Amino acid sequence: MRIIDATKNEHLNRQMADILFDGFSDTGTEAWSTMEECTETLNDSLKKTKISRIALDDSDEVLAWTIGEEVYTGHTWELELLVVRRESKLKGLGRKMLEDFEEE
């Protein structure tokens, strides 16, 4: 498993939108309830003002995704999103993504 910056990549971006949609589908929230909303969040996350990081397995399948945004000039960032693929939950991946976000 490796964690990298998210970039425009059709294959990876589709997976990112899919895990976001699936990750919130059974929470009762209205956020990210359509693929259109998920794609909009994806596109927004790739702006230069954001941190967008993904965890990939050895087959380049997206396992998790974090998004953050600078809230004050300097090194203060807000974590906006952390989502882990359903099949990858409860394996410490969320913790690893948070640690990676803090290092960025």
C-alpha cells in the first residue's frame, strides 16, 4: 500500500468518486448522495489550494481518500474528508491516512 497525491486520472478518479458515494450511502446524510456531487467534490479536491491524497494497493486500486484545505496562511489545514473503501475498513487505514495528512 502506498499513499500519493491525487491527480487527474480517469481510472483513479472514478474509483475516488465511487468510494465517496459508497462511503456515505448508508449514513443517512444527504451529502454525496449522487455521483454528480461526488464528481464535483473530486474536481474541487484537485485544485492547487487543496491537499488530496489517496491510498493505493499493489494493483492501483483506491483504498482511501483524504481532502484538506488551508484555513490560515501557513501550516494550518482542515481535514475536509476521510473516506475508506468499505472492504478496507477496520484495518488501520484511516489512521494511516490521518498520519499522512498531518505530515503533509
